Amino acid sequence: MSDKPLPRKDKSSRANPGARRKARHYAVQALYQWEMAGASLNNIEAEFLADNDMNHVDVEYFRDILKGVPSNLSELDEMLMPCLSRDMNEVTPVEKAILRLAAFELAHRIDVPYKVVINESVELSKKFGATESHKFINGALDQLAQTVRIVEIKK
């Protein structure tokens, strides 16, 4: 069985946008912790589930991101590199977490419209990133969406 999550195409089971937003919020923090501390994903997941009120969080989506980004890391970074205005090693850990989360959603979660992915990422960068990071995030993801979601954009 593959670790890659399957895209969800069933429109009848639309997710709660607020619960997804909270899942992304925690996922960015968890991915940042994974990048900085090198802790195991299972330990990070357990810590987040124990330490946070997850009643209004799409926990399945949180897990999907938390497992999906690291297992597709090379692919995601390769997709992102041509869209960045600087080397990946110059991108802050917070920006990396947000960009990788968004790249994962663009490539593997086709049930989420690309505009939602970009907007949510910009909001996360305003919350967690440096003062002007939202502009960097927006520009990189807009460029990435032009290649990854070209069919959706042309509709």
C-alpha cells in the first residue's frame, strides 16, 4: 500500500473550510518542528493531538499533510525550485513549511481549488512569516499553480 494520499474527487463530501484552515495552521507548525528539530513524524503528530484542542480541526487532513509532505519532499522541492526567486537554502524554515504544504496540496489534493491553496498559504505567511513573506509566497505559488494546475486555471 502506498503512503501517497489519494486525491479526493467526491464533491458531495465537501470539507469544512474552517476545519481545513485549522488543520493547515497546525500542519505548518508541525512541519516547521519536523524541519528544525528532526523529531519523528509520529511523535510530532502525537504531541499535536495531545497538546491542542482538535475538536474543530480536520484531523484527517492534518495527518494527510503531515505524512504527505515529508514522503514527497524531493518532488515538492523540485517543483518549487524554479518558482523561487532565491535558493531553497535561503528560504526561511517557516516559508519552507508553507511552500511545501501548498505544493503538496497543489500536486496531491486536486479536491482543493488552487486559489484556496494560494490564499490559505498567504494567510499562513502573514500569521507566521516575516513581514513581507506573504508576497514571496504568493509569487512562488502563483507560478507553481501555472504549471501544476494549468487545466484548472484555463477553465
